[in-house]
Amino acid sequence: MGEPAIAVRGLRKSFGPKEAVAGIDLEIAAGSFAGLVGPNGAGKTTSLSMMTGLLRPDGGQVLINRLDVWADPPAAKAVIGVVPAEARLFERLSGEELLEYAGRLRGLPVGEARSRAAQLLGVLDLTADAKRLVADYSTGMRKKATLGCALIHNPSVLFLDEPLEGVDPVSADVIRRLLTRFVGSGSTVLFSSHVMELVEQVCDHVSIINKGRIVATGTTEQVRGGKTLQQAFIDLVGSRADGGEGLSWLGSSSS
Amino acid sequence: MARLFVQLKLRLLRNGLRSSTQAQVAFIISTIFAALVAVGTFAGLAALRGNSASVDLTTVVFTVFAFGWLILPLLAFGLDGTLDPATLALYPLRTRPLAVGLLAASATGAWPLANLVGLLGVTIGLARGGFGLFIALLAVLLEVLFCITLARFVTAGLAGLLRSRRGKDFAAFLIIPIFAVYEVFTQVVPKLTAEGKLTPASFAGADVWMRWLPPGLAAHAIQDASNGHPGTALLQLTLLAAVIVVLGRLWIGSLSRGLVTVDTTTQSSTVRGAALPFGRYGLRGTVAARSWIYQRREPSSIIYWCITAVVMIAVSISTILTPRYLSGLLGSAALGAALIAVLHSDSIGMSGPSFGLEAMALSGRRALRAYFSGQNIALGMIAVPLLTLISFGLAAVAKHPVDGFLGMAVELAGIGAALALGSVFTVTAPYPVEKRVGSPTPRPVDGYMGYRLAGTFGSLFGTVVAVIPVVLAAVFTRSDPAVVRMPVLVLCAAGYGIALAWIGVRVAGGVAEQKLPDLYQIAVRSEL
């Protein structure tokens, strides 16, 4: 493995008595398409927030391209893009204005910001809606607009939290193709997801997080261990319910 | 169903109390206020015994209470959590029992009880004899029922309206006339009372038309029953009951529609213009551009400016035509500026999760200073002309148009102080906000009311203190020729205001650099 684009060491975070992230270690090589999977409440979003400088950790270190996120936030933030789980944007800007704003915040000159915004809107199939207010965008359009904002400054590492949650298949395909192209150019993607089929399909590196700890990490093949990723995941995390055996009253044949 | 909803309301109240110390303190304060309102109203109504205008005043009090029920949930408290039809739409509930349940839940709590107890003051103040007392009890019960049904009808109607983005925008503006009437009751009426221009006798005959409103029917029923007209009294209460039934039916209809109305937010409009204005002026210009667009397109921003204008006019209206007009003029300018500080003292919480886009890109003290400075430029572009216009307008009404410059001087210093305090409070005492169904204005998330109070009173007090030197300069130089002192005063006040705003930006930038992740965590908790 070459120089890691993302290196996480002993990352910890507690909320009161609850330990959300219990000291995780992770290394993602540059040019990887990496997935972070885990059940609900496993610590995926908390971990990604700490890795991107949006949530102060209780301990540990995060290096992006050897830049310490918490020692030098401006330098680290300059090389990353983030797509949060909930696409909350500036609702009263049009899609076009939003992307230009994101570019200008990242220090792009006016002309460059406008030009990249127009190109991204085109690739993301949003040109026809460029002048509509973001408040009127559908879930898929919001996700695509958020992705545009995260990519406009050409980051070398992109973090995405549940990027395809609630997105229709057509928009999902647009996003997937754009990310694949992004990784193909040598950039790195780390995204969290519940959808094992998607992770298995696009990721070359997978980490499984459960109860705030990384329980498996490696190439997708290594983590699968000859099984489907779904089965490997359930084997590692464990089935959490008894399948409803106690609910004798449930079902059409019951009285 | 009624019992279930009352239990739900009580459980929500209990759980809210367990959530944090601030929630407990807020509940205790609210309960104390409710008790004071109950005792005060009861004593006030009881004291009307023997007063010639007692029925007129009772009519006014009953009408004011109904008005309060109508607007207070919109202004301050949001919609009761048990009353949001959207949370109940999934359950197989028939509309009629659902409405009864929701009505019972509305009647549960300290404020409805305070309302009931307070209005019972009419049993002493207005009622005479056994039948009069009986009708008084019945009238108060019907009045409270009317208030609750009216409030539910309006909020359920608004909840339907609020399902579309355009509807939300439109409904938000309804608050402006409501706020204007509210200001008349809270600012103008107490002032006129203190000055002796408003006495109980002023209300004699006030109920010529008000008596035919539902609250008036309740008050007059008590008087008629006490004066030996039982038939008229019963007829009026029957009419009131009929109004409640009609209102209830309308509410149930609105509720039924609310449970199945689709979201129409995708019926959208497009914006003109290809790009951000003044985007070419660096980061400061970019942020100013975004803030400028928000001041024009975001209904709550427009509402805040309208509220500022209404308050400025309301506080000065009773003095502006008197020899003490200058105090009204300067006070209005200072208060207008202070309101800008109050309404923008949580700009990050108000930005909500979209602040994440900025938090990811802005790093370092310099960038954060440019961020706050950009926001201030956008606010100043509206605040300065708006407040100046109002100051000169008031000065013209007072027939001393040149003194508009004095108001302008105070307001320029005040706006600078307000921008400084707004920037500082937004980074030192930020809080997440939420918009509830039926309420166009965001309110602090449970447990953060203390932060809002700190921001509000800190901003008000700080702005007023900051403008004192300019007010003193304006007053002490009154004997000098206007042509000499006015330009100097205005220029010095503007310089002072700019210096204050500059200091605010520097402080806020420094604090924000240290707290950026914490500020983001606050913003991301906002639900707008």
C-alpha cells in the first residue's frame, strides 16, 4: 500500500456516558474507493464528522494527505470535500448561485467558480434546474447539488455520508459514475453506507464499524472472505433480533 | 381518545421537564407567569364590580384573551406537539374523536387553567344573583372553549397552508399584521393608560360592535342574566355555542384535509440573474452576496425588518406629537438598532445545517473575519436606509424634520453596536432553533431558552449602552446651530458605529476560529 490518503489513529468520541467511537484506526490508500459500513448507531457519521474537522474528537489523530486535521484545520480542509448525510443547503439560493458560492468560499476566482459551477451542473444533470431555488429541489437533486459543492474546488479526498440514501436510480447512477471517474483520476473517496450491494460493487476497500470499533478492514475481497459482503457483515456484526419468533399473534393465519 | 391525548400531553410535559435543567427552569418560570396572569386577571375583573363600564371592559378583556390565544402560539410557543396532524396521519383515527382528543389536550396545562381561573373574576365583577353566577360560569367555560377552538382552527388551517414552500412563505408574512396589532396592545395601550388618555371610561361604548363578537356575547350574557333578562342571556350563550360548533366543524374539516393533503413544494419558481452579486469582491463580497440574497428571499428576514419598523414606530407614536418628541425619536432609533442585534444574535443557529458548507470552507481567523464582515455589510445595506427613513419620517411627523439627523446619528452608532453584538453573541452564545408546524418564526430547541434570553437581553442592553454617548452628544449640543453640529454628529456617530462593528468582527473571528466545530454542531441541530 502506498502513502495513505486518510490515516486515522485512536479516534475516540463520547457523548456523556455513551462511547460513540471507541478508538478507531484506519488507513485508506490514495486513489481508493473505500466504504465504511456498519449498522445504525455504529458510529459512522460521528467518525466521518471527526475526520472532516466538523466534530471535535476526545482523542486520536486524523491525517489527510499527511496533514493533521485537528492540528492544522485550514490546510486539511482545503484538500477535502464533504457530502453530509442530510443534504441541507442554502435553500434560498438557486442551484447555480449555490455552486458558485461554494466555489468562491473555497477561494476560486469568480470566472473559474462560475465556469466550474456550470460544468458540474451539466454533469449532474441539473442545468435545466440551475435557476430554481434549492428549496424546491427533490431529494436526489439536493444530493447532486451537495456533491457539486463538495467537488467544485477539486479536492483530493472526498467524504460522503450515505450518498445514495433516498436517491432515485437515475440520479444514483449519475452520482456513481461521477465518483468512479473521480477515483479514476487518482483521488480518494471514503463513503458510509448501509447498502452492501453498492459497497461490494464500487469499493476496492471496505471497513466495517460496529459499536464504535472497526471490526474488519481491508480490500473488499479480504473482508468478504469468499462470502457475500452482506453475509460477512452479518457474521461480524451479528444478527440483532430473533426474527420475531415471540410474536405468535403476528400474521394473517393468527387470530 | 380524549383521555389518551391528555395523557400524551402530560407525558410530553413530564419528559420535557426531565430533559434538562433549562427546561425545568423554563417550565417553572412559565408556570409562575401563568399563575400571575390568573391572579391578575381575576383581581382585575373582580375589581370592576360597580364600575359603570364593567361590561364594556369585560368584553374587551374577553376579546383580548381570544386574540392572545390566536397569536401567542404563532409568535412564541409554536404548535403544541400533540396537535400536529402530520404525526397522527398514520393512525386509523376517525376525525371526530381525534378532534375531541386534540381539544382536550389543548385544554391541558398551566396556561389554559390560568385562563379559566382568571376569567372567573367575572363571577365577582359582573355577575349578580344565583342565575347570574350560573350564567357567568357557563359563559367563562364557553369563552375558554371558544379560545381553544379558534386557536386550533387557525393553526390547523395554517398547518395545511404550510405544506407548500410558497404557502409557508405566504403564511410567514401573516405574522406582520398580527405583530402590529400586538404592538398596539403592548406598547401603545400601556403608554396611553399611563398618560391618562386611556381610562375605564374610554371603553364606554367600545363594545357597540365588539359585543357581537363571540367574547362579547359571553360578557353580555352575564350582564343580561344579572339584570333579569334570562332569555336574552341564554340566547346569547346559545349563539356563542353555535359559533363554537361551526368553528369546530371548520376545524375538523381543516384537520381532515390536513391529514391527507399532498406536499406541493415542487411547484417552484425560477430566479433571475445569472450569478452572485458583488462576488468579485473576495470572500467578504461573496458572503455579503449570499446574505444579501437571503435578506431579500427569506421570509423570516423580511419579517424581521418589518418587525423592526413596526416597533420603531409603535414606541415613538405616543410622544412624537408632544414637546417630548425628541425622546421618542432617539429612543426609537436606539431600539430599532437594538432589535437588529436581537434578531441577528444567532445567525449561525439560524443558518442551520447549511452552515456546514461554510464551516468546511472557512478556516482561519482571516476568513472568519471576512465572513462576519460580509454578513454585516449585507445587514447594513438594509438597516441604514430603513432606519434613516423611519427617523426622518418620525421627525417630519413631529414637524422638526432637521432633527431626523439626530435620529440618524443615534441609529448609525446603534447599528454598528448591533452588528458587533450580533457577531459576538452568535459565536459566544449560539443555539439551535426549530420551526414548528403552524409557526413561521423559529424558536430555540428545548433546553436553549437561556441562550436566547442571554442573546436578547445582552443585545438590547449592550446596544442601548453603546448609543448613550451619541444620545448625550445630541442632547448637549442642541443649542448649537444645526448646520454646524448635525454633519459632525452624524459623521462621528458613523465612525463610532463602524469602529464598534469592526471590533465585533475581530472578536467574533477570533472566537469562531477556536469554536468552529462546536458552532457547526449547534447549527446542524437546527431544524428549519
